[in-house]
Amino acid sequence: METEEFKRWCTFGGEGGGDKAVLFCYGNPGVGKTFIRYQVSFQGDGSEPVLTSHRHSSLVVDSLCDRIRGQNSALTCFYFDFAARKEQTATSMLGSLLKQIVSGTGRIPEDIWRALRELREAVSGRRPQLGDIVKMLQLTTSSQPTYMVIDALDECTAMQRFRLFDSMEEILQRSPRARLFVTGRPHIRPEIEIRLGTRLTSVSVGPTRDDIIGFLRIRLREDETPDAMDPCLKAEILEKIPESISEM
């Protein structure tokens, strides 16, 4: 949260159609990408953020929730799951983001309602397709600052990732105040750089020795039987565990 990349990414108001609007945090399995991500969706309505869905709270969503508090801003998110990759298409994912944004407002905006009504009347109630959803997201994200958080993008199929990248590029082109936060494994970095390179900032995620020592110190302070801890053992814990830990 303290990196310059994250601070710049959070800031709205820049020109250039969403220039550097995408922050991609990448790392190998087990380094902490999911812990920093989100999985809580909030909508700022000028008073308090409202919880609309939940799996695991985390640092990014907590930080963004604090940022949009008292503002007319939206925060929405999606978690890709390898076990559900057949169902999690670009259409269903962007449809989920749109549903979260609209649900958070408490009403369907007139532009979205009109578009849905036209679809129903024109094609016997056809459900919105990818292009329809992209246009609706362009409408909603251009009218208010919007954070979109996507975790584990590498667990989405390659074909759907390409469709998603193209769709996000269209949305960001029309919405200079939209911001996209993505986590994934390093092997998809070339894809996202090719598709969203002009808008992209990449940050590697991984533990450091200082991170591990800080974590151990906190756990030692929380020890429920502190009288049983020998000072020599405490020093050995702080020395030996950081030396033997792997990236995971």
C-alpha cells in the first residue's frame, strides 16, 4: 500500500483516457497475491460504503474502501477460480462487475434501463452479450470514479483473457476515472503488457526477510503463554525461520 505505484494508481483526475489506469501485481504461487487482493465489494454513495458481497477481506479492498468513504465512487471485484473456469467467461465476469455497480446504487440508472429495455424489445428478451455489457460499463464508469479488482487472472482461460483485455481497453478508453487492479502469475505478464501496455504498471509481489521477521514478532507478542518463552528460544526463532523460508 505504501509503494509509489499503488499511490499513483489510486489517484484519479489524470488525462489521457485512463493513462496508467491498470496495476498488475504478479508473483508465483504462495507469495501473497490473494492476501493483498479484495473479495469484498463496496459502493460509496456519499455516506458510508455498503457491503454487497464477501469472501475474504484484505489490504487492497480495505484501503480502497477508506478512500471512497463519503464519495460518489464504486468499488467492485471478481475472483477467478480454476475449478469454475468454464463458467467464468469474459461476459459473465464483466456482467458480475456491472451487477455489483448497479446494485450498489440502489436503482438501475436510466441509461442502463433503456439499453436493457431495447434488448428485450428488439430480440425477444435476449440476454446482454459481451458488447452490450461493455457499453453499459462504459456508461457507469464514465459517470463516477470506479475501482475494478480482479484476482487470479491466470486461472481464466487464454481465450477469455484476450476477450477480457480487449473489453477492458474499450472501457478504459471511455472512462478516464476508472482503475483496474489485477493479480496473477508471472506467465501472463507478456499478455497483459501487449494488450494493456500503455495503461499498465506492473509490480512484483513476494515476501522479504523483513516481512517474515515482522510477522514473527507480532505472533510472539500474541503468545498466550509468554512465561514459557525462553529469551534464547525467541532469538533463535527470529534468526532461524527467516533463513530457511522459501518464496512460498
